[in-house]
Amino acid sequence: MTDCSPTPISLAKLRLACGNCSLHELCLPVGIGLDDVDRLDRIVKRRRPSSRGDHVFRLGDEFRAVYAIRAGSVKTYTTTEGGGEQVTGFHLPGELIGLDAIHTGTHPSSAKVLETTSLCEIPFDHLEELSAVIPSLGRQLIRIMSREIHSDDELLTLLGKKSAEERLAALLISLSNRLQQRGFSAREFHLSMSRNDIGNYLGLAVETVSRLFTRFQQLGLVTANNKHIRIERLEDLRALATGSSSCQPRG
Amino acid sequence: MTDCSPTPISLAKLRLACGNCSLHELCLPVGIGLDDVDRLDRIVKRRRPSSRGDHVFRLGDEFRAVYAIRAGSVKTYTTTEGGGEQVTGFHLPGELIGLDAIHTGTHPSSAKVLETTSLCEIPFDHLEELSAVIPSLGRQLIRIMSREIHSDDELLTLLGKKSAEERLAALLISLSNRLQQRGFSAREFHLSMSRNDIGNYLGLAVETVSRLFTRFQQLGLVTANNKHIRIERLEDLRALATGSSSCQPRG
DNA sequence: CGGTCCCTTGATATTCATCAATATCAGTGG
DNA sequence: CCACTGATATTGATGAATATCAAGGGACCG
């Protein structure tokens, strides 16, 4: 019941897992044929849920597979010379992690599970073979990587140009958007990462993050109960995130 | 002589351009066959040199091609709501730009030439077709994009965690490494970008960049004559860049 | 040679990090 | 169920790093 091999469950059921997966359109090419879905299905290993603190992979690990998140959340981070950590991303269902390892064959970052999380493991050699046979699969992979590059560039702007307030607002808006896109509430959600992780990711001290949450509450922008977040004034928060607001306590 | 169409020159000569290009191993899969090089050659459009200030593409432009830099340098940047600019990268010969546009079909950033620069234009639809026929080409593209994602993540660490000194040192070291890899001097080179661009890229004010150059000179780390840079103590600069030094004026 | 842009330098202001103390939370075992 | 423990969060006081403001000096271009 609790062994570590890919959960076998019912083969017939699994066989259609990708086709039925709610993340379907997030990770599959739009026009992919049914038998192609089946072929993809066969190379994907569904792993039993990981729990908070587990590593999906670690810096230095040999690159064998990319991972799709089915449920839960993951943080990726690198370790700097001094032993310091830099969080490079928070990843939600439907997202692919491990893409940065392709070019060297070794993971240049680590991935840690933030809450109970289900992952699909996609062995990369199989994915490459399959991409050669199903061109739209390769194209989709390239598209996903392109999006990744673009969103990293946006993050650069965030860290390079924005104030602490704008950064936190931007993170909350990003999470809100991504959750909504996946069918969750845009206004109310659970922050699976610690304040420390948030600060690290945004390039801020923990204390600053904490003060910001307090200030946002005073301004009536959000209600934050520990990890539970409720966005009260979504548009104002969005305005703050894009820098087009001066953050007044309601005009 | 100075029309805008792809320079025709000698067809026979061009036909082998990719094979002879000094950037060969940077943009071609290692094990690619001769006739495959030929096929790639045929889809690549060599454009006549662009001059400083020219745009390769602009934010909002329809995505048609990616561009390889043969000689010269390019900066990429996005424009924020407030009209502000965020420089997202400086690109040297052998690098590919425009990859962030693939997933939407519209360029989310602009690319501006920093000095007289030769570009190869690679129409993306042709590249996709060719990748379906030459699997190693598609794989190489994916590898290049993977590297891009990884280097963006490193930049995130730079902006999130490092001091002003460390940032500038890291930029100089990065340029030095990349130039050396391309056969140029690692210790002496021309900064084609303005102080403004550097500050923008590093998330610093121009004045700070200027002061840093002064300080680096006082410390004997570099000699900077306007745009001409000479690295005097490469290892010390590298140590500073990785944060493993306290920047003493020579111990 | 004049104009404009870019760079440098100095003085001051601001933001955010750091230090320190307390408070809260999530487990753990009694 | 409660007390205990370590991790995590909040809050306040202080300081350092860097932005901003202001002015002068070069470099490049017509």
C-alpha cells in the first residue's frame, strides 16, 4: 500500500489519465490525437503524493525527467556558494519543473514540495523520442519553455525595478491569476510557502514581508490570517502590482 | 548595394555559411550531418549589418523568426506600463534572441542593436518544419532554451540577493567569460552598452554604476576608460562577483 | 564650434535590512 | 487536554545601502 514504486492502481484507468486530467490543455498540444495521448500516457509515471519538505530533485542530481505538478505546490531554488538559498519560483498545478536541467544534464536547482503534492514524472529520453514522432508534442514543449523564459524576464523587472510593496502585490496577483486559470478562487487561497520563502523569492527580508502584509491589511487590500489569504480589493491590488497606484487607503 | 533585401552575395559561398561560421558549435547540434547543415543554411537569412540604435524587433511585433547574432551585440528590454524600460539582457555573438515570443506569437520584448551588428534571421515556421525532419535540431533548440531559463534564474539570484558591487562584478565576469568562449580577450573589451543600460539591467541607478566603476578602479580591479574595459585582477573580480570576497584593496 | 547626450561627483533623502524582543503556531509527548 | 519545544511571524528601533537631486565635465556629432 505504501511502497515507493509508481502506484499501479488500475491500468485501464491510468491509461486514460492524461486525457482526463483537468490540466489537459495546460500540458498537451491542442490538436493532439487520441492515440498520441495514449502514447504520452504510457511514458508518464504517476507518483504517489509527496509530502511537505520532500525533494523532487536536488541541485547536482542527474537529469532524468521533467515533472508536471498535478496537485499541490513546489518551490524551486538554487544554493549559492555561501550556502544561501535563492528561491526561483513557486509552481502550481499544470506547471513543468526541471526544464533548466536539460542543457547540462544535471539539475542546477532543487525542487521542494510545499504541501502534499501529486506529480507526474516524464522521463526525458522518452519525451524526446516521442517528440520526434509527434511533432506537435515537441512544439508544445518549446512553447512551454518560451513561456518560462518570458515569465522569468518579467520577474527580472520585478526584482530590478519595483518597490517592496509592488513586489508583494505582484506575487499575490500572479498566484491569484494562476489559481483562477486552474479553476480555483482568485480571491481566496492558501499560501503554501512561508514568509521566509516569499521574502527570499522577492528579494526582501522576512520582516519586510510581514510588515507589508500588515500594511496591506490596514489599507483593506487583503485579509491575511497566517497562510490564509483573502483578496478584498483585487483591482486595487492589481494596480499596486503594476505600479499604477500610489496605494492610498481607498480614494 | 544598400538595399534592404537579404544580401545575395555569392550563393555558393552562402551555402556553406553555417558550416564555416565560427559560431558553428554554438548554434548547431554537434552530430549534425553535412546535408542537414545545408538544409539549415537554406532557411537562414543573413541580413546586412544593422547599426547602433536599430531595432531587431519591437514589443508587440508579430513573431516570425528568431535571430542569431553573428557579430556585434544587442540588448533586449521590455517596456513597463509607466513607460519605463527594463533591460532583460545583453546578447553576444552566437546567442539567439526572440525565444520569448514563441508561446504567444507576439514579441513580449524589444531588441535594440548596441553597435554595428550582423544577424542571421531564422524564420520560425521553417525551423519547426526542419526540426521535425532533423530531430537533433529540435533537441538543440530545446537545450538552448533550457540554458536560457537557467541563466535567467541566475540573474534572479543576482537581483534578489547581491549587493551593487557584486552585481557589477558579476556582469563584468559574465561578459568576460562569454567573450573568451567566443575567442575574444577575457581581460580587455569594449562595453557597447551605456552606463544607463548597465544600471537598468542590474537594478541600480546610473550614478551608482558610475561610482562603482570608480571604486573598482581605485581598488585596482579594472581600468575603465569610458567604454573600454580592462580587467586587471580577474580572479579578485570573480571572487567579488560570487560574494566570496570582502573587496580589500589587495591583500 | 556649439549642442546634446552621457558620464562623473557630491550632498541629501529614502527605503529597506538588520538587530532584538515578543507573540503565535504546529507538533510531541506527558 | 495541556504543557513544552522549536519554528515561524509580527513589531519596534536603528543603521546601512543605494536612490534621488543637483551640478559640472567630457565625449561625440553635426
